[in-house]
Amino acid sequence: MKYFEQIKESLIQKGVSVEITPESIIKDLGIDSLDLMDSIVDLESALDIQIPDDKLMEISTIKDLLEIIETLKK
């Protein structure tokens, strides 16, 4: 889970003010889908990855996003 802090920082910049853990359910973080996509695009750029659209639909928790990023960075 070495990318957790980057994800957390990106979400905080988008206005998330609740505690963020790997188990956090994304829809419970209080950001809209546009802000979430903005965060994901920022992460893709910073990490030099491209998350496939079908994988985006599988993301419901921060852990899901972490696992996808870790798989793409291998």
C-alpha cells in the first residue's frame, strides 16, 4: 500500500474532510464523481499509469484503487 498517502493527499485536495483509510468506501467520502475522476486523473499523471475504464467501474474502496495502482506499477 505504498501509494496510499498519494491517494489520500489527492482526495484531501478535492475537499475530503473525513478520515481516509484503505477501507474507506469512496462514495462515503463526500466528493462527487467529477472530483473523484479529477483525483484519479491526477494520480494517473503523477504515477505515469493509465487505469482502464473497466477497472474504474470496479473501484468502490480506497483499497480497490490501491490494488489497481499496485498491479499497474509492477
